[in-house]
Amino acid sequence: MRSATRLPVVIVGGLHSEARREVVERLLRTVPGSVALHHDLTDAAEGTVRRTVRNASGELSGADTPLVDDCACCALREDLVPELRRLADAGPAGSAIVELWDSVEPRTMAEVVVAHGGDVLELTNVITAVDPALVLPYLGNGDDLAEAGLAAAANDRRTVGDTWARQLEYAPVLALVDNEAADDEDRALLAQLHPTARHVPAGSPELARLAFAGFDVESAAAAQHPACALLPQEADEAGVTTLVWHRSRPFHPERLYRALEDLCCAAARSRGRFWLADRPDTLLAWDAAGGALCVESAGPWLASLPDAAWDLVPPVRRAAAALDWHPEHGDRCQHLVFTSPALDRDGVVRVLDSCLLTDAEYAEGPEAWKRLPAPFDSFLDPVP
């Protein structure tokens, strides 16, 4: 629903730059009075970020904004809301379309707009522009953004694959451009990666309506959090398979560590939460794309918290824990999802199952588990 008093803001992002520009241009032509705001980070290495504002007829204004702490994304954050406020103060507009630069992730900017927009700005939706034929090539790209000339800061260590995965999975609307090279496998992969998203052709009149459908940053963040993420379900279509692997026994840390390379390369995309025997209180996040795996702590399992702390836990987190609740282990579990064309489903299950504690190891109990080798310490507890 469009606000009568606040400037509607639509965020359009995605690494598929040509698709993104097409989506923005279509919105400019179909939403009367709309303007697009874009920060170009191409020349950020030279110390500036170029900001442009345009409408359906062409560029209205352009200016350079300096880097902040040698970080292009920081400069964008510092400049975005003030410029949107200026547009709001300038008079009625159909909407402000924020066209993100290639590697900028929509979650960060969505939260900035909501946190600092006050009673002037209303974030009405987040859209990721998609060329279906490029979904798999980008998802499988393990190059660092810096190697591709897309880094947003000197210390940007993201890869093309994991950045694209987060752009794709955060947005509730995926705007698809036409590409004759796209086939059924591409469409099945896209559908399985983000089954809850609205997939809409970029040329459809529905796109303009969805741009104002509303957006809740808290719900979007919860849907991405490893503890309560809306992970894909089992699927098998057009040669693309999604495997959901769920177990209620901890991993042997050393065996899992040895299997990481095989597992992170087994699928175009894998993610979820898991439980290491030597870290019984820590919920660990699994996030892999392009052959690169990120493992990090996502906070405590709820079963490890004192009862008094539960009142501080968001309801969505408690509800997610209840779905996995085990009479002995609580919400501790393995919940990993692998999606890929030509996925060796049986092979992945076999490797994962082999990494769990054996019956004999399991029978030794939690105190013995804590004394197991701890190879994950090197990157979960790095030395300062």
C-alpha cells in the first residue's frame, strides 16, 4: 500500500547489471513521476562515488560523493538517506527507485532506509533483477569480487557466488528479464533456490504493483537467519534437485572438517544450520556457493539458554526451535539444504551421515564429545 505522506522507496538490486537496468527503466516508464537514484562504485578506487538521479526522460542531476573510510558501500550508506530525503522534500513523486550497484547487497540498504527514513521515507519493496540464463554461472562463480572488479571496499572478501546467492534469496520479488538462452533447468533452479519469492516478468504490469506491496525488514532478516531461515523444501524437477538433510545427532568435528571440500563443491548452493559435538551450545551456520564455504557462529541453541532468557528471544525464533525440538537435545539438530543440477543426492547423504557420531561415540555422552579434536577452532575462534 502506498503512503499518502511518505516517499515510497523501492530497492532494485542484483549482479545481473543489464537485467537490473532494464527493470529500473520499466519501473520509471510505468510509475508516473518516479525517479531512480543510483550510486556508481566503478571508480571508487580513485576516491569517489558517482551519484545520479534520473527519470524516464534522462538524467536530472549528478554529483560525486567522497569515500568514507576507504569504503564505497559506507559512502553509499552515508549519502543515500539524505539524498532520498532531499527528493522527498522537493515535492510529490511517484516513487524513488534505488538502483543498487552490482555487488551491493539489498539487506544492508533496506535496513538503512528503514532505520533512518523516519516519517519521510517508506520502503515499499525489494526487488532483485534476474537473467535466468545467468543464475547458475553466477552462483557457481567462486572468484573474489575484487578479482571481478566488483569489490565495495579494500577489505571486501566476498565472492561472486555467495554475493549473488544473498541478493537472490533476500528479495521477496524476483523480476525476470527475457533471455532465449534460458531453459527449463534454469527456471527450475531459480524456483528451488527461492521458492517463496514472487517471480514476475520484467515487462509485466504486475511488477509496478508489486513494487508497492510492502516490505518488513524484521521478517526479511528472520527469513535469512540460520536459526529460523525459510529454507527450501525437497524438490526434483528438470534435472535440478533440492536435498533436505535433517538429523538429530551431532557431527564428529574432525570427520566433518575432512569432508568440507567435497561437501561445499557437491552443489551449486547449500545452506542451513548444524551442530558440532565439541560445541554443544553453539548454533553454527553453513553457507556455500561457488565452491566457497562460510561457517560461522549464529549464537546459542535455545536449549542451552536458561529459562529466564527465553522471554528475550523473538517469537519467530522460538517457533522455529519448536519445530525441531528433541526431548533430549532440544533444538540442536542438523538441517542442511543442497540445491543443484545433477546433484548426487545419495552421495551427499552418504558423506554427511558418515560425519555424524557413531553409536559408540554417541553413547560416550556430551562430556566426552567436548574432548574430541577441534579443527574448527582455527576459524571460529581466530587469534586476534
